[in-house]
Amino acid sequence: MKKLTILFFPVILVACAGGSTSTSTTSSSAATTPFTSWSSTTVGTPVSFSSGPSSTLAVDGTSVQGASDAAATLTLNSSNNFSAINASNTAGSVSFSTANGDTLQSGFNGNATVALNKSQTTVGAFANPSAYGFEYQTFGAWGAYGNATTPAYAVSVGNPSPASAIPAVGSLTFTGGSAGYYVDPSKFGYVTNAVMVAVVTFDNRTVAFNTTNTTIAGGPGASLLSAPALNMTGNLSYAAGTNAMTGTATTTNGMSGNMNGKFYGPGLNEIGGTYAVTGSGIGSMVGGFGGKR
């Protein structure tokens, strides 16, 4: 079993104690509109999502997956980064907003918005849709900044595909990314990013999933560290006539756990979901993933 070796840079991480939920609230007075697609979203206008998959990871490594409890209200700025993020599942919620003094920066070479609340207790990473060419979804994860003393969470949100759009035969390959929150064996938290590929075989209703090129960072503006031991492989399946996937995943260094997912877009345009993996003496990781055909 391989173990991940990481060099720590304390100067990057300023406030190490903290919880998993920001106390900030969005101060924008703009009306919230239900999400349909990113191309129909107006810069500066919050859009709302509901009924997405989620994962929650407790400090002891136990996890809970939700099939449709994820919700979010997200606001894009003119640079296609998020200027406000409100996300939740039944176990927890988070709020980041530049209007309230929180830090939201483009990170992971533009693939995600990395957020840190003003009180420096909660850090998160949410996929930038334009970086992946997404039209119908996004995803993200959040947890304690620095020392991981509280649960961590992940959500996948978007415009779900109708079950009737799922074909009975054939296959499709979806490519995109993953954004997560990793806790190392010393209980220190990092946000993560990776490349994701999912191959769907409709004949037997299975999905072969993997991530590569995983990197981690302590927060906004922090140096990126290569973390190949956190690359994942997994398999999901779904029942006929449903748009709800479940499965399991394993990291290169031996963490394992559950996954869930959905198809997004009117024509099965994209795929997305969440995962939660853990391993004794190795660490734990929770996150979201997504890809387009």
C-alpha cells in the first residue's frame, strides 16, 4: 500500500482552528432564478439548484451519501469565477461571498474557485463551469480550514436529465474534473483538484470512473502540491428507468468508500456526482466530480 507523503508549509495556512460551516451570508439583493443552463445565466444574478447528490464525511471517517438532498445558490462574476457560493445538504451548509469579505479566488489553474471565509474557519473548492465547458452542472466540497476538527461535505448540482433520455444500449465517455477536500493522517485539511473520466456502458448500466493528476492546496493562493496517491478508480451502476447512480471508489493509497451520481442536461449531456473515501492511518477525502461528453 502506498502512502502519500506531503511537505507542510505552515506559512501558507494562517488560521488552523475552525469549523466546517461559514457564518457569512450573501448580501446581494439580486433576485434568485432557478438554474437551467450556464449560457442562460446572467453575471451577478444568483441561480438556485436543488435535488443533487451529496456526500458527508465525519471526522472519524464514516460517511453518508444523499441521492437528492444537495442544494446551492451560486453567483458568477464577469471572469466566470464564483463571487458567492451557498451550498448545503441535510447534514451541513456553507456560505462564501466576496460582498461579505470572504475570499473567493480562481485556483487550480482556473479549474475551480477556491474560497475561504472571512473568519478563516472554512475552506472550499467549487468547479468553474467554463473551465470544463459545462453547460448543466457544477460541484464542490468544503471543510475546516487548517486542522480538520469538523465534518466535511460535497455536493453535485445541476439540471438533471430525464430518465427517459438514458439509452438502453451503447456507451459514452465523459471527461472533466473533480474538486474535493482531503484530510491527511495528521488531521490537516486541503482542497483538491483532479482530471476525471467516466465511461458509461448503457447495455449493463455501469459507469467506470477514474481521476488522475490530483493536486492539493491549503487554501486560496497556496502552492499546488502533486498528490498522485489520491487518484481514484471506481464503478457505479443505476437501475433501469432511473437517473440515480451508486457505487464505490478507491484511491491509489488505499482509501475506499461510496460514490453517487446523476446525468445532467436534456440530452444526457453531462455526468456528475460525489464521493467519500477513507482509510485507517491514511486519511479521508470527500468531493464532487463532473464531466461532459
